[in-house]
Amino acid sequence: MKTSIALKLLMPLVAIAMILAACATPTPVVQTVVVEKTVPVQQTVQVEKKVIETQIVEKVVQVTPTPGPNPEAVIQGVEQGCELNMWTFWLSPTFDDYIKSTIARFEETYPGVTVKWEDHQATFQDDLRNAFAAGNAPDVINLSVSEGWVSDYATKGLLLPLDDKVPQNVKDLYFPGLWKEQLVNGVNYQFPWYQGINVELVNKQLYDKTGLKIEDFPKTVDGLPGLCKTIKQKTGTLCDVRLTVNDLLAQMIYEGGAKVISDDGKTFTFDSPEAVAWLQMYVDMVKDGTLDKTVLVTDQDRVGLDLFTSGKAAFYQTGPNLIREVRANNPGLYGYLAAVPAPVGKSGVLGKGLMSLSVKNDTKCPNASIALAQFFTNPKNMLDFSKLVAVYPSTPASYDDPFFSAAPVAIEDSAKPIAKDIISKYADIVPTIPKKADVNQIVLDAVQQALFSNVPAQKALTDAVAKANALINQ
Amino acid sequence: MNQIQNANVHNTTALRHTLETILWYVVLCLIALVTVFPFVWVISTSFKGPTDVIYSVPPQLIPQNPTFANYIRVWNQLPMGNFFLNSILVTVSTVVFNVLFTALAAYPFAKMKFPGRDVIFYLLLATFIVPPQLTYIPSFVLAVNVFHYYDTIFALIFPSLATVFNIFLLRQAFRTVPDDLIDAGRIDGASEFRIWWSILLPVVRPALATVAIITFVAQWNDFFWPSLMLHTRTNMTLQVGLANLQGMFTSDSRGVAAGVVMAIIPILIIFVLLQKQFVRGLTGAVKG
Amino acid sequence: MFKKRFLTPYLFLTPALIIIAIFIIYPIVAVIYYSFTDFSIVTPPEWVGLRNFQQLVNDPVFWQALLHSFIYLLVTPVLIILCIILAIIVNRKLPGIHIFRAIYYIPVISGSIAVGICWRLMFDTNGLLNSILLSLGIIVEPIQWLAEPAYTLPIAMLLTIWMGLGYYMMVFLAGLQNIPEELYDAALIDGCNNWQKHWHISVPGLRPQITFIVVISSLAAIEVFNEIYILYGPLGGVLNSGVTMVFYLWRQAFRLQHAGYASAVAIVLLVITLAFSIGNIRYLERGSEAA
């Protein structure tokens, strides 16, 4: 009978399912502990006291204190009965408590609004794109400014423009350079959240073999090829350098100082001499065999971090907040860690923002969503976050806290004293790029041709410019 | 004299036999090595403690500080239990209903004459060569706008409830059933459904097993479509969860290894238990 | 009588037909329609006529994808040869042979994702393969296997072959067990050695299985996606060296949001698989008639 085979297939499966269901949610066992305490018996001595009771008639005036406005509730007109969805990027499980308690405080501040939180990691982009396609994207989304995601989604009309929906006094809470990040057609689409300061993490064990001193670490990007050659010669390891493959033009601008598009936004110019020089730098490094090619073109920052964490690379550029990953996965390396300021590109701009919170355009509760995004990015909550991990607030007010003037203790804190200065100088110098995803794909193909296929950098970029121009002028 | 000669010949033949047998075992073991070595490596990595080196020249196969910590870490950080549960639910429901529906459909094609039979059959056969990925874009739109089962396991079950391949296989199986059995049933006045249920199905049991197994394996291993449909982590099936695991623990090869082992072991156990049926079922898959 | 001749058969067919109509027939029609539109799933389709197909012709990455899908077909003959040999080897009555057969089947049921991750850990620049080669002195410097354009497809194909060994071996095993012993005995009497025995009897006897596997395996090769995705991620290999037709379809539809263009790719894929399968079946059927 068909049933016996089905049964044989089903039984072990059902058994496994039951076992797993039982194991899946471990319920905490609450134990009542009985503590024995010895209480000294006090002897009460009765003292007769003559108390002349004076009848004081108090006129008690009932004063019901009106709850003053919650200082954190700065957004008006928040819709009632909203259930908001919020996605964060790679914050779980380390920061579960922080996120959950902040959400709890938000729900107290704005009663009538509840928040459902999800954290997504390596597949964040795919999940988000599919969610938008399916029409159930989250209301508040944690987007990476440094990877160019805000302008990606804003150019597709998927994000809510914030300039005219947020009161000026709230806008003034943030560093001006950060509020104006990743503008699309002059409009801002994000609340700046936690910022990072790029440092170069150095593996002293490997680095010392080169004979160079830590202070000699290149201050500008064009010092890297020479350093990588020395590293390869003296230590045999490869350089851990990454191209932001989802936002190549931005990297071209910051590192190479190139102008990628004409001012009227109609012609691409990323085959200029500066752009070619920038690409040629990487081509030369690949030719010299000093780069790890998998890291060079990966779209996951963690892959580059992984190479460094496993002790295979002499340095890696990242934020101090990811030092915790090094500590967790390779405690031995943590003892040999040094941090130096990251090299500056030809543009001279120190960097751009890291993370932001945006609101989706077709949210059913725009004010509530704005309130949630603003709440997480307000000075108090960002200060609390900074105390947990080496990230930095996007609000000047947070830096007044003594936490930031305290002397740095561990290597993670090394950037703390200079953080405010650096972050106030962050600026977004990348112009709006039409059809950004497709143009980026064209540039990515061209860059790979130059890097791996012996196509001269100039030719690769010029062909790409032609293709990109054809695309946007269709 | 002859007896001694015969004995000698016997001995040498017996010796040659033993050598041959040993040789065959060696060959079989070598092939087995090739087959399972990547797994052995991953299992070894999953038990390595933080001080055990993963990459070294020469490679270190046996961990010096074996630990279960990697398994515990992955279990706590990823809802592996949910992954399994979802995979089991999806696969079992798909297999049960798919075999049911395709067995139902195969009967008329095999044993009945009715108008439109050949047209429909060849039309179905034609769809067999359609690449499944082609159907994903419209199915995506259907899942979101029409059936509203995006991000649920129903999105995985419904499209797989009938496959042309299974109909074809079962039709072949039904055709081998002698007509006399069916005619006998009809003379007795049984309804077609009863004939199907009580007479035909028991006879083609091996083919049903084959179809069940093929469908089981295909559905268990399906990745592309589930990855499009499922985005909440607790709704993911095992394959999608595994891909997520690789992303989540990129900096943690031990964790990735532990996750992979956890994913493979249960299906291996089931396979070992049902091994005879698997093999018998598969070998019955292609008979002309 | 009408009921019996018309209604009953269709009642039996209905559940399966409904599912197939909704999830296979409708999508085919829909994709044909989408291929003539500009469509991003989020926005409704907009008719553009043949523009997608014109773009396809001029798209070098599309042609690369086509080429790669055809190169991938090489796994089929390799699989067939290897699996026939394997089946012959395990077709013995040695004690414990069942255990070996089961072991060879493990990669099949483990799933392409789990196996792909194992493979990736091995071929990583700091992975097992490099450490073995280095310790044996065969290479001096670790090779970046997963970043060499020339190795992209071969590594993925190796993975496919490795995963398919057990599966197809079982199919051939069944076929071998169907070949009557007398044929082999007759061959032995005629003085054939082992090699000739298999070439003249086993292989022709396995014709139905070979046909079956050629059709299935070649379809799977043209439609490959999982292996590329798990080994090389969304990039699809350096220089698009791992981009196959289906991978390109996925990238256009779900990464770049060009579902209309992706549908055009899908139509081309459909035409190819159609031509291929018909060609395969015709060729092999003709062969069996001659035999």
C-alpha cells in the first residue's frame, strides 16, 4: 500500500519535526530560590511618649500634574493604531537589547504606535528589492549611505522625501553635511543614523615584517600600491582592498577626485584623466599580483573583514565598530591590533556617512514612520548606542556628553576624541546619477575588463561612457 | 597426480579471486573518499575550537581542541529549528499531494479513451521542456497580487502540486498494468475511482515510491524559487536559511561548517533509514 | 455513457490540470507578453514591441551567457561516461556493496547549497585545496581559484558532476540489472574480454537510460543557477565568467528590475531548450531504431 511507504517517510520526519519544535524555543526555566535569612530580633522598649497632637487641618488641593510633553516626542500628527515595520542591517543579535529597549521607549513616547522589527544581513538588498516588488516593504528602513543604497532606492521613487515633512527645528539637530547626504535632485531622503570613522586596522605581526613603522602608513590613497608591493615582498600576503562594486562612481569621486557627470546631468564624464588614473592604480596592483581578487570585487564588506580577521592580511579599512568582530573571531589577533586614520582620497573629503534610516514612499503612516526614524536618530539614543560600540552620533548635541571627552581606553575608542571634528566635515560630493543601477553595471563590467582582461583603462572607460550616455538619452 | 594439479589450480584461482576482491574494495574505497572528502573536511572544521587553525600548510584534519561551541552558537543565532520545520512541512505536503494529483491524472492517460486525450498529453509533454525559471517572474506577480501568499510556505507548495514529469512516469507505470485487472473491476461494477484506488495503485507501488522520492529530493533541494519568496527568517526553508548562514557567518568558517553539518545530518539519517526504498525506487525510474 | 467517456477522465485530470494551467501554462503566456514590454514588477508593463529583443542582440553579456550555458553542457557526456563506469563497478555481488552505493549517493541528497558551501570552503584562497597543494609542493603561492575567470565555469561544472554522480549511477545500475545474463555469457564464450563485453553489450543495453539522462542532464546544464550563485555570489564570477542564461535572467529581473528584458531572455532560453530536447530525442530514438 502506498501508505506504508508514506508512513515510513513521514514517521521519522514527524519525529524530527516534533523534536525540533520542542528544541526550537527554549523556554527559560524559572526557579524559585528560597533564601534563608537570619533576622536579629530587636527588643522593642515601649516608651511612653506624650504626644500632643495638634490637629492640623490640611487643605489638600488636588493637583493632577499634567504630563509635560515628552522631550523626545518631536514629531506632530503621529497616526494612531499604526503597526510599523522596521528593518535594520546586521545589528542582530549583538544589539538586540539596545534595539528592543529603544523600541519600547518609542512606544511609550508615542502611544498608539507599535513597531515590528526585523534584522537582515547578507541578503538585505535582495530581500528589500523583493519586498518592494511584492508591495510589502518595511516602513522604516536602515540603509547604508556608504554603499549608496539611499540614492539607489530614492531614484526609483521608493523613498519618502523628507525636507518638507520634517520641521526645521528637528532638521537642525543633525550635522548639516549629514542631513544633506545622498541628495537626489536636491532632496534629502534619509535621517542620518550612526556614523563610522574609517580607520585602517593593522595586523602588527604582519606589518612589522615590512620594516615600516605604523606612523609611516600612507596618508593618501595613492600610497597604497607601494605599500602593497612591500607587503607582498616581505610577508607574502595579499592586500585586502575592496571596490564598492555597487557604487563605483562614488568611489571614483572620493578616491580619484574625478568628475563623473556633466553639470546638466546629461553626459557622463568618467573617462577623464583623473578617472583613468584612479582605475589604472587598481589595474597596476592587480598586475603586480598584490591584491586578493575575491575581496576586490566582492559585494560583501564582511568578506574583506574575514580575510583580515583570519590573520591573512596586513591591514583592512573599516570602522572601529567592527573591531568587535575581530575580537570575537580571532582573540589572538586582537592583541596585535593597531588603528591608524584611513588614507584620504584625491577629493580631500574625509568621508561620507555610514548608516541612515529612511521611510518608504507609500507607507500608510508617514508621520509615525518619520517619528520612528527620528526617534532612533535623536541625540539621546545615538549617545546610548555610541556607549555600546564604537559608532558616532550624527547629532552635534550628543558630543557634549562627557563620554566623548573621556580619554580613550581600548583601541576601539581611539577615534573618539577626534570624532566630532571629522564627522562634522563629512560631505556628500556625489551628484545624482540617473539610472544608477544600470550605469553602475556598465561601469562594473568596464572596470573588470580593465582589471582582469588587459583592456586598457582608458578604452574601457570611454566605451562605458558611450554606453551610459546612450542609456540615459534613450 | 591429477588431484594435486587440480588442488594447485584451485588454490591459484582462489588466490586470484581474493586479490581481485581486495582490488575492487580498494577501488570502491577510493571512490568513496572522493565522494565524501569535502564533507569530512567540513565536519572537522565544525568541531575546531578558536585556537585550532583552519588554514595551514599542511592542512590539519583533526581538531586539537574539539568543541561543540560552534554548533551552539549557530543554533542560538539562527532559527535552524524553524528552517527544518518549514522544509519538512513544504516537502511532505508537496510529496503527498503531488503524488496524489499526478497519479489521478496518469490513469486516464494510460487506460482511458476520451476526446482530447492525445492533444492534452502532448501539450503537457511540451511544457516539460520549459525551464522552470522562466515561470518565476509571472509566478512572483501571482504570489503577490493574486494569491497573497508571498513570504509563506504556501508559495512553495502550490506551484509544485503537479509536475508533468511525474504524470509521465506514472502513466508509463499504469500502462504496464494488464487490462484484465481493470476490466474485471469494471465488470464487478466498481467505479473508476475504486478501480484506481484499490486495484491500480497497489500494483504500481514501486513507481509511486520512485515518484515520491524524486519529488522529495527535488523539493528539499529547491533554492531559487524559495529564495525569491521567503524573506522573513523564521519562514525560510533549510536551503534558503543555509545561504543566509553563509552570509551571516562569513567571518566565521567554523560556524558555517557547523550549520552545514546540521543541515545535512537529518536528511542523511532519513536516507540511511530508507536506503533500500530509495535505491529500489530510483532503479525503477527508467524502464524504457 | 457520456459521463463515463467524457466526465470521468476529466474529473481525474482536473486537479493536476488546474495546477499546471495556473503555474506553467499561464506563466508561459505571460512571459511571452512581458518580453514585449518594459516592466519592473513594481511598475505596470508598458508595451515596447521588439525593443528588448533588439537590445539582446547587441548585448555582449547576453551572448556571453549563451556561450557559458552551452559550455556547461559538457557535464553531460562526462557524467554519462563516469556514471556508466561507476555503475559497472558497483554492479557486483560483493558484501557491503549497498553501503558503498549509499555513500556515493550522499552528495545528491545533501542539496546544492550545502555542497556548494563545502566546495567554496575548499576552493577558497585560504582553503583546503591550496593548503594541500602547498604542502605537497605542487604550487608555491596560493592560487585564487574563485577569482580566476578561466576557472569559474570549470569549478562549477566539477561541482555539478560531483553532485550528479550518485544519482545517475543508480539509474544506470537499474539499467544494467535489466540486461539478461545470457548475453554476457554468450560474449564470454565468444572470447570477449571485459572491456569488449561492456562496450558491445552494456552500453547498447543502456540506451533508454542514456537517452533519459542526456535529456535531463542537458536541460539541467542549460538551466544551471544554484551552483553559480552559491560559489560566486551575485557577481556571477569575475568578468561575468560564470553568468549563464538563467543567472542573467535573475540579474536582470530581480537585481536590476528589468523584468521585461529578462522575459525576452527567458523566451530565447525556451526556444533553445525546445530545439535541444527535440533534437536529442530525435537523434537518440533514431539510434535505437538502427540498433
